[in-house]
Amino acid sequence: MNLGNPIPRRQFSRRLRLVAVVCMLVVFSNNGSASAATTDLQKVHIQNRRKPTFTQVVLFFKGSRPVRHGASPNGEEYTFDFRHLTTIVKLDQIVPQPGSTVGALTITGDPDKGSQLHLRYSQPQSGAKLMVLPATPPRAGFYRLALNIFPPISPPPQPSAPPPTPAPEAPPPTTPPPAPAVPTSTSVELEAPPSVEYGPQPSKEEEGLRAGFSEALQQANRAYDQGDYPKAYELYEQFLNTLPQRKDELAAARYGLADSYFALNEAQLADNAVAILSNYSMALKVDPAASSAPWAMVRSGLALQALGNPNKAIECFEEVITRFPKHPAAPVAMQALAPLYLRDKAIVEAIRVLRKALAYPLNTAARVDIYRQLGEALYLAGEHAGAVQAFNTAMKTDPELYLKEPVILRYLGEALFVEQKYEESRDLMFRYLNLRPDATDRDLVLARIAEILTLQDEKELSGKLYAYIQNTLPNSEGDVIAKIRRAEYLEGKDKITAEEATAIYRDLLQKPLAPPLSRLVHFKYALRLFERGQFAECVKILDESLEKNPGKAPMDDFTALRARTIIGWSKQAYQQKDYAQVVQLHEANPKVFAAASSMEIDAMTADSYGHLKLYPKAIRLTQGLLNKKDGPKDEELVLKIARYYFLSGDKNSALQWCSQVQAPTRQTEKNMLIAQILFTQAQYPQVVALLNRLPDKGTAPVSPVNWYNLYAESYMHMGNCTKAAPWFDKALEGLGKDPGRSEERLRVLMNQGICYTKDNNTEKAITTLEAATLLAPSEDLQCQLRYEMAKLYAEAGQPQKATEILTKLLDSPLSLWQIAARQELDYLKLRQTERATR
């Protein structure tokens, strides 16, 4: 007779342990005699509680209640007797959370003696409190049993864990392999003791005694402290219905109601998140500084996260950390915050907050979870040695952690691969695949093993494994590696094939790759962009890679290539007269420019600051360049510094630097600069005399103030407009039609118009102002010039043309010129009337 394939012993043992874990969650209460009808266990919820610390087990039943229940005489378990107990729950899929006070759950019995449910404590002499609750919603024959398991007051020392069972030889194993040993080179240091101490954390009843709360409110507080949350919720609600007048009692009741509701519904957080948020919002509104406020904000953050609003959740957690850094809620907020930071790729922030959390006195479950999260964050940041250390600490604290979360083995394997511990890395990868043969990242792990075999000179084995991956797992990591090798081959041939290699790298950038391969592809692609002169895109690619791996030695090649790219980009921008780009690159990368130590680069950079009128920086850089040069002082740089000082408004310093110029070939340029300085000091005769002594001023380089214009304005300020006018004409001719110098042309035309007006040359004054109007950049200046033209026409005896211009000014959007035009028109009419009556 075929009874089917027997369950392997190890698999049966594993399932039995899982059944025990689930069964330990079940608790019953005796509310009268039970009938002989069947009892069916339909659902199980297990949840660790943090305030106070205990584990709550909620069991959902249909049928009769247990005949008996109670703690065993030896204090190691809580047992329940049923006439007949069945269940559809897959008990082997239920595992208590780390740090749970529940050790195991088992069901025993036979048809004659009935069924027994055994809930074994993780620590002997633990306390237990049982509650009988109606079903939700209430239905006949359905009920819930909630059992709160509290740790013992003085927990006994834990026995040492038995040695792990060796992994079976034949894959795939049915029993998980033992925890992998981490190499001594990355062994974990002993944990530092907590450096943060909490203040006293009184119970709700103690707080009420100090504040002199009413007995009705204290009854609710006692129920909450005892873990009787249904009763506490009911009593808080009754108290609030009495409309308490004391604000502190109102706040305490609001917080108590919210805390009770949260405790009752934490296992179904997503379904009850809106109500949880509403309860805590009302409590915080009454007293935002209450002792329960930190927990209220943490739980509000958890509810927001369950509702799919992680950004608001982050705000709640960060506020707790900032406002209440020495409260027990702070490390809980940090623990919840880190995964949200990682979700947003804020890896540095996640590492910071996790390390900060380790300074707090934590329970075992929290400490294990924080070290696990820290290991993942460090791995993502490229801190592989630190990741190994963090994972190892987590697994030392909880030796069975790798069974619950096998992915730790892969993280360790990847980290050790980067540390060139290939043997250990390969073993960890195999262990991971033994535990997770159907893992979604199986192709990545196999590819890493193939790469390790290649590095260990096992070419034949690695080749077969690559072929297997490409045939059975297309578009996998192995396929990516094959493409990288083809691109490397194409790079060494000709330009056409090099472009094909670039396209391969570009396509691979769009794929999710393991960190080492991702870095390789990014570097290869960035190098191709550098060689093609596509500096902006090259820097973008390099910066993305460096941000993902801050401060790591393996990224030195990225840093060196980035420096070369920045310098190449700066030279390209300077040649294209894009001075703003040069300055932007220099501001963002001062260390790169300093390390270049190039006179050419320094001169280029200083000149760019000068072109952008950033004179203080131009002066400092040019002075630095002057100090670096050996031999006689470079008087060209001296004159540049003098000019920058002048343009910045420091005329005295400009004259001092000019006095250092002695070379005969530099005297003309020096005296031209001195003439400009004298002009700004209103020493106009000296300006004209100095310009007259310059033999080659006509061939002098063009400056922001045209030299002909300098002659003209000096004569104009001296009151000699007749001599000024022809110099203005030469200035305009020298400026030409360059649109980039329209502002200078406008200034010359306006000054020339003033000279013609003073010389009573109305016709030329009007012509000059008309030309200036076409260059005026603003409506206000255009109106001013038209108004002056109208006055000139009026004075020249052409009132009709004056009236035409003034009438157009009435339509100006500027009220000032509307009023001025109206007044001038009225004046013209008055003069015409006076003339008519004479």
C-alpha cells in the first residue's frame, strides 16, 4: 500500500518548530463550561508591543471555548484544553518577531483526551494576562482571545544555543544551513554600552496620582497599564462623554483613548490608520507637550506610512527625534525612519540615524533590526567592511537571523567580494541559494559566483556557468557581463566599433546592475564621453557614481577622471567665451583647480572672473598667479590687477599698482588707465593733457570706456562742447554697430545731444536724441528722450512737431510722462494764444 513520500526528517523537524512558534501565540480564557462541539482556530496575529514591552497574541475562533486554561506549574508555558481543536491556519508559516516573549506554540492531544494548546514562553516565569473579546464585527459563535505575555521581572540567564546542524551535501537542502562564519579580517568589535539615558517613565496611573486625577479616569489608566485595552478604551470613552473641565484630565483621557485604540488595532494598522490619526490629532491638539506626545507622534507616523504618505511620516519621526531626543520613542522613530530614507536614496541620512539609534538602551529585537538595517545601508553606500561588521553583530545577537532573512547572506557575500575575500564570498552565495533556491535575484548571485570562479582562474567552470545563465536567464547579470566584455573588445579596434561600444555602455546604464558592474559600466561610459569632448554629460555620469559610493578608495579612478573632465570642460568653455561656465566650474570644484597647478588654467580662470565683473575674485586669483611666476615681475599682470581695482572702485589701489609698471612698452597702457582714474576724479584738464601726450592712443586696445569718448566727455565737462562734438563722432565710429555695445553707444549719443543743445545746434541735437531713443532699453528713458525732443522742436519754432510727440506721450503707460506731456501741451497752447492776441 502506497502511503506517499514520507516527509524528510529535517523538513518535518523544521515544520514542527514553525508549528510550535505559531501555536505559542494562541491563548484562551475560560468563560464557563465548554461544550463537546469542535473549536476551529481561524486566524492568528502576533505583535510585539513597546510601551510597556510585551508580546500580544490574538486568536480568532469559531465554536466552543476552552475547558481549562492557565500557567503551567514550572512557569514555562501557558496551556489551554479543548474538547476538539481544528485549524485551517498554516502554522508553519507563522514566525514570532525578533525579541518576542513567545518562544513556541504547539498543539497536542488525541481523540479520547481532547486537544491541548501549549504556548511556551521565551523566558521562564514570564507573566500572562488573558482577555476575551467579541469578534469584529460581533457574530454568534465567534470570539477572540488576546493573551499578553510580559517578560519576567528578573529574567534568568539564557542557555547557550546548540551548535548548528551541518548543511546536507545534496542540493537543494531541506534544512537551512548554519549561520556563516565571518572572516576574522572583518570580525565585529564588542558593542559599546548605550550613551543615552532615559528619564523616568511613569505609568499612566502614576501620572494620574501625581496630578490628582478623578477615580473614573484612574480606572481607565489602570486598565491600560494592565494591558486590558478593550476595557481601557471603553472607560476613556465614558470619561470623555462626561465633558471633563480640567484640561490635564481631558488631555490624559484623549491620549489614553488614542493609545488604547492603537494597541487594539496595531495588527490591522492599514485598516484603522485614519481613526488612529484622528485620535492622536485630537490628543496633540489638547496638549502637544504631554508625556505621551512622543509616542503619539511616532504612532501617527506609522499610521501615515500605512496610508501611503511616507513624506508626512518622515516629518513625524524627525520631529520626535528633534524635540524628544532622550525619550524612549526617539529610537523607535529612528528605526522607522531609516527605511524611508533608504527609499528616497538618502543613504547617508539612513546610516546617521541608525548609528544614532544604537546609542540608546534597546531591547534585543530592536537592536538586531537596527544592525540589520545599518548593514544594508552601509552596503548600499559602498562601506563594505562596515556592512560586514553590522551584519555580523546582528547575527551574533540573534543566531537564527539568517534563517529568517537569508538575504543577509547575499549582502555579506557581495561585501566580501569587494574586499577580495573570494572564497568566503562564494560560500556565502551558495548558502544563500541553498536557503532561497527560488530567489528572484538568483541570476545575479549565479553571475557573481561565475565572476568569482573567473578570478580564481577556474575559466572552464565560469564559462559553463555564464553559458547557463545566458541560455536560461536572458537579460540577467551574466548577459550583462557578456555585453561588457564585447564592448571592451570593440573599444580597441577603430572609431566605428568604438561608437558601438559606447552604445552598449549607454544601453547597460538603463539596466539595474550589481554595484561592481554598475561602477564599471559608468566608468567605461564616462571615459568614452570624455574622449568625445562631451564633458557635461561625463561629469553627470561620474557624479552619480560618486554619490552612490562616497569616500571609497575603489572610486579613485572616478575622481581622477572627473578632475580631468572638469579641466577639459573649463578650457572648452573659455575658448567659446562662456566665462560664466568657467566661473561656475571653478566655484563648484576649487580643489580640482588647485590640484591642477597650471598657470594656464589659473590665468584663464582669473580672466573669466574679470569678464563677469567679479573683480575681488579676479584680483585675488591674478595676484596668486603673479606670485607663482619666477623671475622679473610680469607687468602685464600688474596692469590687470590695477585695472580690476579701478573697475571695482578702489582708485587708490589702482594708482599704487600702476606705479609699479616701469617698462617702456607698458607706459601707454598704464597712462591710459591713469587717465580713466583721473576722469572719475573729475580732473578733466589733466585727462586731456595726459591723452594728448600719448603717441599711439589711436591704436590702443578697446576698453569699456572708449578712448575717444573719454576725450569727448572730458571736454564736455570742461564746458567746451565745440571740441567735444567731433570726438563723440569718432567714438561712435569706433563703437560701430556691434549690438553688444549698444549701452556704450546710448551713452555717447545722449552726451552728444547735450553738447549740441548747449551749442544751440537744435537740428543735430534732435537727430542725436532720435538715434538714442532707438537704443533706450526702458519705457521711462524712451519717454524722457521724446519729451526732450518735443521741447527742442518747440524752442526751434516747430510747435506742430512738438505737439505730435507730446500727444503720443499721452498714451504712455507711465503716468508721470502723461502729466508732463499734458502740462507741456497746455503751455504750447498758451503761447500760441498769447501770440494770436498780440
